[in-house]
Amino acid sequence: MQAVLDINALDVRYGPVRAVRRIDLVVPKAGITALLGANGAGKTSTVMAIAGVVPSAAGRISIFGQDMTRAAPDAIVRAGLAISPEGRRIFASLTVEENLILAGSAAGNAETAAERRAALMQRFPILGERRRQLAGLLSGGEQQMLAVARALMSEPQLLLMDEPSLGLAPQMVDRIFGIIEELKAEGISILLVEQNATLALEVADHAVVLANGSVAASGAPSDLMGDDILKSAYLAA
Amino acid sequence: MELLLQQIVNALSLGGIYAMLALGLAIVFSIVRLINFAHGELMTFGGYGIFLSMTFGFPPFAALVIGIGAALFMALAMERVTFRAMRGADVVSLLIASFAVSEILKVLFQNGISARPVPISFPSSWSGSYQIAGMTIGVVPTASILVTFASLGTLTFVLRRTAMGMAMRAAAEDFEMLRMLGVKANRVVAVSFAISGILAGIAAVIWTAQRGSVDPLMGFFPVLKAFISTVLGGLGSLGGAVLGGFVVGALEVLTQAFLPDRLAPYRDAIVLSAVIAALLIRPDGLLPAKTGARS
Ligand SMILES: Nc1ncnc2c1ncn2[C@@H]1O[C@H](COP(=O)(O)OP(=O)(O)OP(=O)(O)O)[C@@H](O)[C@H]1O
Ligand SMILES: [Mg+2]
């Protein structure tokens, strides 16, 4: 199977802290890859390095077969990668619609961007209803929808999702996971970071477990489910 | 009555200069976290732009436009040459770098042109005045106020209604996120510097039109007041910077006009005490920057 993301011996450092140590990670085309691990395992650091906003200290990141290790974030977005980041990070003092407009700058021309915006507001009706409202006034679940919709504005082939279910009510978690499966069905490849390992393994085609910045295990979800390595990776924090 | 109206005009025109300078500082700070100590030299450079173009025979209005262009050019040059390479550095390193830029430019002005004030002679009609309901008001202060409000209005429009303005508001909130959406960082930063340069240039125009001379420290003292204004208004808040500028300008004019001569040497101390008192009551400033979302 062809890989949309291929990470080789990646290191991420914050001064003396080695957050990610020589990890290898492959995301195959048109599937969901779960990236699991305890708090501080290095999941977000990995994701931010892929998005190009945290520098990699060593290693190689190749996206759609192109070397993107030192590429600027805008080049990475134009190559077809988008992110729904940890903590959602919607622009609270801008309106819902403005949040989407900003994400459309990668669309090329204004007409395409407007069409995509309209389509996304149909897909997420709550965003359409609240388009003129400040995004900071949305509920947590609605903000997560906006974060996903914003990522979809660039029509990505590869979507990074960092803890999309964090802090949401069970009903909203179901809704978000429903969306994740829809996106997969549309052929978008997804790298899904989750604290909720059980839920992530249910939708994933492939899983990687990080512990203390290194890969502790990887394989098919059915093999990892109930695996001791997964348990110990979560307890070892 | 006439005195009061004149003082209101003075307060608005001085406050307007502080407001524009403070706004320039706040826009750059909100996006790159740089407290630009060299902001005053943008204004001074604009002043020398006016002086030199008049010396080379340009008509006064053209010279004013050239002055604004000079400040704009210098702002972009500063960003490109010094601050772009330091993107993401901590606030203190950036502040120290801007000190260095400020000192270098001051020395260049002193040695390249003159350490002393050089006169700019605008047409005598500019120093005239007109009558409203029997009260005498200066032409230049009135024009200053109009220019200030037109500039602030235009900037508000740009920030609220244009795509670039939207990107700048988003950058102030979370620049990294904006970059992850594919927006080019350099462009947003360059535009923020450009806006701060244009505002400093307009301040230079008003300042020189009122005072008729330029010296190497021309921008230094007003920018000091503008720093105080940004802190008073709330660091990082654009509305706060403008409000702070007008408040500091008004305090200065009022103390100058109504303080007994005996207390005149304490004018700045009195203004600063008022600012400190305001900050004791509202530590985040008069109009604090909006922060964060509902979590
Ligand atoms: N900006 C930073 N500066 C210094 N250290 C950091 C920074 N960001 C993360 N770290 C450290 O790097 C390590 C990995 O953090 P990271 O956020 O990647 O973990 P994570 O797996 O996403 O955790 P969580 O599940 O809590 O989100 C941690 O030890 C963390 O303290
Ligand atoms: Mg994380």
C-alpha cells in the first residue's frame, strides 16, 4: 500500500527535553492510523513537526512522497495536509465564518473558497446557523466541528487530528467519530491522536503506540486491543 | 470658553499623535511580540524625509507624502534586516535588538545630518488660524485632528473588513495556528510593520507641521509617551492603545494649561502618577486585550 506520510527516525527537542526520539511512522493511503500514548508521550510534538511549526532536530518527514522535513507550513498545506490541532485553537474573537474564510486562503481563488465554505456550512448546519457569531461563544463540541471544518477548507488528502474528543460530552464524541468515519469513506487519510484508546482502536486500520517519545508498539488494532504494551504505555507516564 | 476649546483642540491633536504611535507599537507587538524600541526612529526618519525632500525642492505636500513613504520604507527595512531573522525569539532578545537598531539610527542621524534641530519652513499660510463663533482656532491643529481620525478610521476598516485585516486579527490571537492554515507568515508580519511605519510617518508629518523642525531625538520622546499609552490602554490591545494615547495627550495638555507655574516642573511626574494610579485600579489597562476562548 502507498504511504501518504512516511516518517523516518524523527527527533523533536525543546532545549534539553527530547520529546520525540527516533520514531518511524507510516500512514497508508485512505485509512485511519491511530497514534496512541500517555500524557507527555510525544504525540502532539510529532503532529506539530509534521505540520511544520515545530522544527525536527533529526530525521526525515516525507508527505505524498515528497521530502517536507524543513518545508514551511504553508507549503505543507498546499501539498494537501491539514490539521485539527490539540485544544481546537479556533480564533475566538473572529466569527465562525471568518474562521473558515481564513482557512480558504490556500484554496487559490475566492470563488472556490466561497463554494467550499457553503458546502461545509451545509455539512455542519450548526456552523451555518452561527456563522456571524464569535467562534469563542460556541460550545466545546461546536468549536471542535469548526476546527474540523476549518481543516477541510483546503480539501486535504491527509488530515491530522489531535485529540478531537477531548473534554466533549459522550454524544458529541459519537458525532465526532461519525465524522471521522465519513471522512475516511471519502478517501481522506487520517492520523488520529487519541487519549481514548478503546474508541480510537475501534475506527483505526492501523495503530502506533508511543511511550516516552519512542515507538513502543505498532500493528493492527485487533492485535493491540488488550495488549500489555498498550496498557503499560499508558501506565508508564 | 475660547481657552477651553483651544485646549480641547490641542489635547486631541497631541493625543492623536500618541494614539497613532501607540497603535503602531501595539499592532507589531500583538503579532510578533516585539516591543519595538526603534519605533521612534521611524518617526524621526519620516521627519528627515520631509526635511530632505523640501531641501531638494519638492513642494510641501509632496514632501509630506515622501516623509510618510520614508517611514514606511524604514519600517519594512527594519523587519527584513533585523527582526525577520529573529522570528520566534523571546521578548527580551527582541527588545534588546530593537534598542540596538534605535541607537544605530540615532547615531546615523546625528553624524549624517546634524545633532541639532534642522528647520523646515512650511508655507506661512499653514501657521494661520480661523474663527468659529468668535473663537480662534489654528489651521494645523485642526488638520492634524482630521488626519488622525481619517487614519484611525481607515485602519479600523482595514482590520475589520479586509482579508488581510482578518488575518492580522487572527495572527494576534494565535499566529502559529494561522500558519497551520496555510497563511504565509512573512506577508502578515510585513504588513503589520508597514502599517506601523505609515502611522509613524503620519505622526512625523503632524509633529513637524506643528513644530517646524527635525532633530535626531524627534521621535524618541513622543514614542516614550506612546509606550506609556499602550501600557495604560492594555498591552496588546489596539483599542486600548488609541484610548491610552488620547488620555495621555489630554493629561499633558491639561496639566500644561491649568497647572500653576510653581508646579510646572512636575508636569510629567503628575501625568505619570495619574497613569500609575489608573493601573493600580485596572492592572490590565483601560481596555485589556481580549484573550482566549471558552474552553
Ligand atoms: N513547547 C514545549 N517546550 C518544552 N517542552 C515541551 C513543549 N511541548 C511539549 N514539551 C514536552 O515534550 C514532551 C512531549 O509532549 P507532547 O505534548 O508532545 O505529548 P503528548 O503525547 O501530546 O501529551 P498529551 O497527551 O498530554 O497531549 C513532554 O514531556 C512535554 O512536557
Ligand atoms: Mg498532546
